[in-house]
Amino acid sequence: MIHDQDVRDAIITLDSPGIYSVEAEAGGGKTTLCLDFMEFNHDKRVVYVTFTNAAAYDAKEKYAQRKVQSNHVIQTFNAYCLMLLSEQNIVVPFMKEFVRAVELAGLVSGGYNDKSRYNAFLAVFKEAMVKATTLKELKQYEKIINAVFTSKQTGTNDQYCYALQIALVYLHCKFTKRIKAPLGDVLIIDEAQDLDPFHLEILKMLPFETKLFVGDTKQSIYGFEDRVNVFRTPYYKTMQYHFKLDTTFRFSQAVCDCLYGNGIIQSASNNQTQVKSYRSTNDLPAKSVILFPTNRELIDLVVDRVTRDQPVALRQNRLSRLKTFAKNRRAFVKKFVAQKERRNGVKSMYLYAMKLKKQNHFLWTYYHRTFDCIDDIFMFVQSGKITLHSKNTQHHPLVETVHGFKGLEQTYVYVARSCSPLNSPLQGDWYDKNCVYNVALTRATGILYLPEEWVQDALLPPFTKEEVAATWYEKTQHKRRKLK
């Protein structure tokens, strides 16, 4: 039997060019493995790419603590694309400058502001680039490529220019061949189970001799955003080598056996993580988090706790997300009122919401009454009834969605009933819902609190087959009816 440490050693000491995949369990030390690789190969230039500022910052901090002299690069995908363009003296124009040039070329019309016109053109342009095989097939975009893409201005301070700089990297990798130097010897892609399909195409073209795609296929939870799980694509089959790590450093063996079955996943953790049941979330310890699959349930619980004078905390990025929801909610209601006036009330709000759902499924969620309470949450934050969570102040229980807490851990974790794939309100197939369920169950380092009925009926493990889960559900329901 090959031990986990032997596999890690084999990955760290890789010296053969090729494309590799590395799958690791939740809490399996994926980031640590990447940093170990970088430390061992300090004489090479390793480019470590991740997809959030928080993940990049965390990796930089951890690597700096090792005090190893090297010229490795740890960046977000957006920042790395900008670095590639800068090396070739290719600048990214401001969004307004770009939109004006596109309009002058007669390539886009409609849209109620610059942002919408910008997004509309880029969507068409990216689709055209993917379909084209030569630069001649993009002749209609020649004016834009020659004029705007050689601008003397830069859009690095404009968040909307991120998509444009990524499109530029694709253009110059595939057609102009201006990006030939990869700016490194080895490319490591973290969180490879949640790649944007356009990003994946660029990563495949970047001219690195050695590439490592690192992730966990059981944590692929962004399918609703049309992300691609590289471990479930044809590209995965073309890779030369596949590594699998089956050890977790986050929770105890008892929890491993509870979630996955006896001996399937090994624990190397000194934490004596336990599984306990709960009936309510009224009295919670300070270092705890309650996980929900949707923002609707999160809002309901936060408002309920605050109105009962129970402390609660939110993360700053969750508050920002709710502000975006509030803005879109107001736009939705405004559209609905206009629609209702035109139709003399014939169309219901629900039918109008379903119409919008075809354009953007997020808009449909704003139909739900829960979003009327978002403004109350902002008021509670200003009055101090809701605190903002940070590593230094964990005095109040944190309420978060599973998607927002991915990659993080907490001492005490309470998993909501709706996180189960049997009760999940999320869109997506059975596999997607199981991924969310798996992420929720693998966040605790101290005590994992589960709904009382889950523990009584023996917890349904993640990635149970759908027909087995249905049988399990029927048995537990029958058992519950008999008890009543």
C-alpha cells in the first residue's frame, strides 16, 4: 500500500516535465503541499495561481514564514494575467475608453450603461475567439485589436477590466503568439475543481513545461456559476500523471469514518473532533459558525436572532454580497412595478420572476420575501447589534453560507438541515448538492454539530448514490412516523 506521505514526497520531488493532477481531501493540506513543493524547488521559478485575494494573501503569508530565498510568484489569476501583459508591454485600456472604441467600430449597440455594453461585447468577443482557429477569422474585430489593445492607458484600477485583460491573454496566447515566455518553470493551479472554462483554456495554452492542477473534486460547489471541474473533463484524461491524497489533517478518525465509511479516509489530526446532535441554535459557543446553503436562510436566521437579542456576527464580504443583493432586489421590484402597470396587473410577480429567471437565475431569487429584510440587516450592523467577524474577534457566533465558508475551518460548526442533498433548495444535480453537503460537514476542528434526526438515523454519508439515499430517507421517515 502506498502511504500518503510517500505520494507527497513524490509530488514535491517532481523533476519530469508534464501535466499532473493532485486530488486531496478536505483539510488534506493542499496549500501546504504546494508551499512544500516551492520550498524544495527554490532554485526554480514556480508560479502559484489561485482565484481569490484571500487565498493568495494566505499563501504569501505562510510562505514568507518559511524564510526561503526564491523568486517564486504567488498571485491571483487576474494579477498573473496582468503581469504577462506588462512583460510584453501590452496595456489594458480603461473600460470607458474601450467601450467608446467598440461603439465607433459599430460592434455593439444597446445596453443601458457602459458596464452592460462592455460585458455584452466581451461575451461575444470571447465566444468568437474560442471558435476561431486563425486571426483572419477575427477580421471584424481588427480595428479593436489594433487600436484599443495598443492603448497608452491602463485599466488596472478598474475592476471591470479584469475580464478584458484575461481576454487579451487568450488572444495573444492563441493567435499573435506574443506571450511565449511563461515567466516561470512550473505552474501550480489551486482550486482546480472550480475553474472558469475560459480561464481553463488559457491555463492549457500557457507554455509551461510542468503544470500541477491541485484541488478536490468533492468540493466542486460553483456549478451554478458554470464553473468547470477539471477532474471531470476530457482534459483530465490527457494528463500524464494523477496523484491522490487520502489523508486529512483537520478532524479525527471518528469523523472520517462517520462521513466516508471505515478506513476510506485517514486522519493525521491531533484534534479529537466529535460529532454531536443539536435541536436548536439558541445557545452557541463563541468560536462557532452556522452554515446554510442559501442567503435566504442566512438572512432569516440573522434577523430572527437579532430580534430575540441574541448576538450574531457576519463576515465583511458576506455583508458586501448582501448589499449587492439589496441593490438588485430594488431593481427587480422597480421592473416588476413597471411590468404590472403595463399589463394592468394580469401578470403575477411570480410569473414575471420566472421570465427573468431565464435571463439570470439570481434575479428569480429576489422574488422571495426574505430579501425584504436585507435593509434591516444593514441597520443592525450600524447599531452594533450585528458585529463584523474577524480572526481577532470571535466573541459572537458567525452565520455564513457553505459557499462563503469554503476553504475555511472553525472550532464548532453547526450544519443546517437544508445542507443535506435530500432537503437542499439549491439548483443543480445530485452530485453538485453532495459537494455542498461535503464542504459543510468538513469544516469543524472541534465539534461538528448535526441536526438531531441525522444522528439518530445514522448520518447519510456524502456521495451516497441517489437511489440508496432515497431508500434511507424513506426508512427514516417511516421510523419517525412510528415514533409519533
